[in-house]
Amino acid sequence: MKMGQKRTELRKAMKKRVPKNYYLDNLYNKIVKYLANYTCELCGIVPTNPKKYHTHHFITRSVIRLRWVFENTICVCAGCHDDLEKDPKFNTEVFTKRLGTDRLDELRRQRHTLPKVDRIQLEQELQEKLKMLEI
């Protein structure tokens, strides 16, 4: 196996597992970043390039029921996003500090109990929120 081949195969596998809905994701990400004042919520840095902002999910975005839940995400810079992805314990500490243990446990339960996402209704709600925020 060639050096980059394994990485390419991993990326292909991940793309298959994570359903994409770019339009809803883009609407949602705009709101998350706006609410964070375009600032990393961990280190406080304000990246000069908008592509350096990431929306990080505590419970993976492949769980569609929680993919667009604001409590499940934070706006972070690329460096902090790497730290969160590499260290699950740190990731849990960050979200525990942010939400508290009880709310975090509730979020974990919602993974299985929230109703399925109505994408049309969600799109309308996100568009309304964007209008309210005047982004």
C-alpha cells in the first residue's frame, strides 16, 4: 500500500458515513459563527481568513438528529478544532464546562430520542434565524 493510499481510503469511507447537506450546513455554520462573534470559543483568536473558522460538533454530525442543534456545536479555530478531534477527554471537558453535566447527559440521550429532522422545516427555521440576526 502506498503512503497516501490509506489516507485516501479513510477519507472515502468517512464521506460515505457522513451524509452531506451543504445548504443546511452552510446556513447553520453561518449562524454558529455569527453567534460566536467570529471568534474561537476556546482560545479567543479571531482568524483573518474565514475558512479558518470551524464548527465543531460534540456528538458527531453523522448523528443527523443532533447535527443542527446549537448546544452540540461551538465555533473554533483550526488549531483548537484539531485539539478537540485528537483528544476526546478534552472535548468532553470543553462541552461539560459549556453545558454542565446534566445538560450534556441530556444531549447524549437526545441522540436516540429526538424525532427525525424535517429538513424543509429546519431550512425555514435557519433562514428565519439568519434574517433575525441580519447576517
